[in-house]
Amino acid sequence: MQKIKTALLSYGMSGKVFHAPFLDIHPGFELLGSWERTKKLIQEDYPYVKSYPSIDDLLADDVDLVIVNTPVGTHYEYAKKVLLAGKHAVVEKAFTTTVAEAEELTQIAKDKGLKLAVFQNRRWDSDFKTIQKIINEGVLGELVEAEFHFDRYNPLLSPKAHKETANDGAGVLKDLGPHIIDQAICLFGSPKSVFGDIRFTRQNSLVDDWFDLLLIYEKFRVRLKAGFFVREANPAYTIHGKKGSFLKPRGDVQEDELKIGKKPNLESWGTEPEELQGLLHTEIDGKVIREKVPTLQGNYFCFFDGVYNSIINDTTEPVTGRDGIKVMQIIEAAIASNAQRTVIRL
């Protein structure tokens, strides 16, 4: 199997948890190493890889693919450098800080014949895959409204300076927001208009930590919410149609298991506890049913498999630059809407 030589631009939480384990088990990737500025940690987990002292040293190596998993505010600068060096790129969310940056990166990749993917791994969460199946089956009838939450209870400021200082890449809208915005676009396409309400709720917070976005489609509405003061969780997904409803708690186990060092596999990986199954209450063939629905298996491996196929077999990336642009369009519209206190048409 042809190997894609791959390097990371950092080995913090995202490199250690979300990228390296899957690159390591996928037979189509060879993990070469990571750029590490101060802490030299990657060789503790993968003794056979390199720790690059600079991005220039990394790009000078025989690297095919670079994972841009640095702070959001640096994505545009580093991804552009990677692409101009002739390397394929996977860029973490948020893709960039502006629509213009996202469009420029996408155009550079196209002009140079390179693959550019946005790391929207939450498309392969178990709960989202189940929601997607329910909607595709049409058992709710014509959709009326949907509400997605990515809530936490964490009133403390992050110790990571880049997350809590006022900069173009900081704030929950560009941290958790891209996950559920991308999921909404994946399910429903881009909305006609956006209304955004963005707040600072934690003591001494310098960055937004709460948002409520209303995506306005022609015949239905989608509300997206995230905040840090939700001790008792709402359903992560609530979908109402003209025949029925589906409610699903957030249950994907992959992040938690990766954080404690569990290694992904292709058999039982991403299997939710049964008690987190979603509730379907609808009418099918004239009969009203109210029952729990088995949750589909989640697996972030599928994203990396898609990246592999896009590079080796010239297929479309699993999440394209164009997908990333659409997310940034909604984020920019939400920021403008919050400032102007009005609906912004896309």
C-alpha cells in the first residue's frame, strides 16, 4: 500500500489525541514527526519519528502531507506556506479567521493541484451519524426545526493564552462553533440568512464564550448553541418534523477514550453506551411509535481514509476547502449580525 509521508505542525492535545493515533494505525500513512517548539514529546509516544525544530526543517523533509493543527490565528499563514511548498494539507477547525483567507487557500490548492481538507472530525461522531440516518430516512416527515447544542459546564478560563486573549482566532464561535455549523451545512446545505447573538459570560473573559445562531432556511429553521454554563445537559440534537421528533444526547466516546490513551480499532471503536440512545417519537405507516434508536458506530478513521483516497486516487477530500468556506461565511455573518443586531443575508 502506497504510503503518504505525514507530519504535524504541533504535538499538543490535537496532535496527540486526534491525529497521531489514526495516522499511526492507518496502513496508508507514515507518521514522520512533528514540529515541536519547546516541549519535545512526540518521541515519547512514537520513538521512531522526528521532532522538527522549525516549520522550515519540516517542509524541507520528504513530506507529502502536513497537518496544520496550530492555534486558529496561525492557520492561514502556515497552511499557505505548506501549500506553496507543494505539500498537501489538512487544516484544523476553524479553517481560517476570515472568508477571504479560506478562499485564498482553496484557490492556491486548486492552482497547484494539491489536496486541501478541513479537519471536521465531528461528521464521524456516533451521535451525528445517527441523526444523519434518521433525517435521510425521512421518518420525521417534512422538517420544521432543528436545534444543535455543544454545551459544557466550565466557568474557568483556559490556561492556554491563545484561547483567552482577544485575537481573531479566539472564542467559542471559532472553537466549538465550526463543529455544529459544519454539521448543519452537511445535513441541510447553506442557509439563506443568519442571525447571531454572541456573549461573554465568564468572569474576566476577553473572548466570546456563548453563542446562539439562527440559520434561516426557506421552509425551516436551525438553531445552534454553545455555552460554558450548562451543568445539566440539553439534548445535543433535537429535530422536529411534521410527523415526529428525534432527541439525541451527546454520546460519542471517541475523544474521551483517546484522551486516556486508548488506541482506535475498526471493530468496537466509537461504540456508545446504550443509555445514550436517541428517542424517536413519530408516525410510520399510520402507527405512532415512541422508542429508543440504536446509535451508529462513530469512527474518525473514516476521515483519514478519505484523505488517503483523495491523495492516492484523486477523489474529493472528505471535507473540502469549499466546505470550510461555507462555515466561515456563517461565522462572519454571525459576527456581523451580532454587531448590527439584524439578520444577515448570505
